[in-house]
Amino acid sequence: MPEPAAAPGRTVQDGSGPAVGAAQLAALRALDTPTVCNALDLVDPAFGLHAVTSRPLRCVYPHLPPMVGFARTATIRAATPPRDRAATAELRVAYYEYVARGPGPTVVVMEDLDGELAGSGCMWGEVNTTIHQRLGSLGVVTNGSVRDVPDNAEGFQLLAGGVVPSRAHTHVVSFGEPVTVHGMAVRHGDLVHADQHGAVVVPASLVDEVVAAAGTVTRREQALLASVRKDGFTVSVLREAMRASSELH
């Protein structure tokens, strides 16, 4: 992945790993995010809360399919105005250039730095969802807020801390640097899987293993549920069903 341009004085961390092909992305999109997390439990010893949103996010469009894309990271503030409006405007343009650069599709992961006031204002509405969609993004994961629910770009997913009416003093602070959103640590270029349940970072080197393990997870769950749903269900049946399902691959 080419190194994206950053604003002066800001270091871009390239978190991209091995190349991920279109077929692999499609295979991941066929899975929901909980299944991906269960698969990571099986194949990645390092998988933990740092890789997943561990606090609730509001999914504005739960009917949309999962989004899978390469992270574009940024930080914002909204509770207080920027000190230098001209520099802030230039930074916003540089941020858009950053989002547009490199392979897609992309998922924006945006951290609101306002602490307890995070989400006081929003960057995400009809204008920015349309701009980002045109720049190749599938959606955003943010602890900040969103608005314009009926009018946002069709098909653009919003996983956010909340919904508010005002943009307040929203401005980009940095981009391309590591961010953390509701516990999920993300670097530029990381592969992000997200749906109505939340988001998770999938190591690029493990995509094929995750897809295969997802099949194992599904087979185990379906076998267990089949036993649970039969007539004559007892704890003894459950014990045996749990043992048998755990041996499936």
C-alpha cells in the first residue's frame, strides 16, 4: 500500500499487512461480525478486546450487509472550536486526500478526542457520507456522533456513539495515526470487519484461516442447536451434544 500523505508534522502509521484479494474480501463479507470474532477465537492466540469494539455502538442502518475494508484513521474534536481555522480547513482537505489514496474499499475509523464530551457534535451527515462514499469508503466506525439519518448516502454504514442534531465545532485533528474506538485499536491499513453488532480488526495474514474457522464455528453451533431443539431435551443430552459438537472441524 502506498504511503498516504499526512499533514505536516503528523506521522502516518502503515498497518497494512499481506495483500488481501477481492475473493477474500467477498468471503469475509459473507460472514457476520460475531462469527468473525468466534473464528478469530479459534485461530488467533493474540485475539482480545483490543481488536474489537467492546462497548456498544449505535448502528444507524442495521439492514445493511457487513462492511469489510482497509482502515483510514483520523481523530476529531467537536466540543471546542479550532484555534486556527485556515490551517484546519487545509487539514480537512489533506484528510480527504488521505482517504482517497491507496487500495479500497476503505472503512473510516474516527476517534473523537473530547473524552466525556465525545459526540457533542458530529462530522457525519449527508455531506460527509456522500463525500466519503465517492472517495471509496463503505462507512465509518466512530465514538463520535452522526446525524441526517434519512438523508445520508445510500448504503453508507454508520456505527457511532450516538445521534445528535448539531455539528458543533467538529474539526479534524489528525489522520493516519493509530486510534482507539470503544476499545478497538486500529492502525492505518488494518482490515476492518463491521456490521450492526460492532467492529473487529482481522489480521490480513489470517483471512483464509478465519474464513475456514467460520465454517467450523457454524457447523458446531448448528449441530448443538439441532440437539437442543429435539424433543426430549435434557441436561444429559446437552452435555453429549456439547462434546460432540466440539469435535467437529
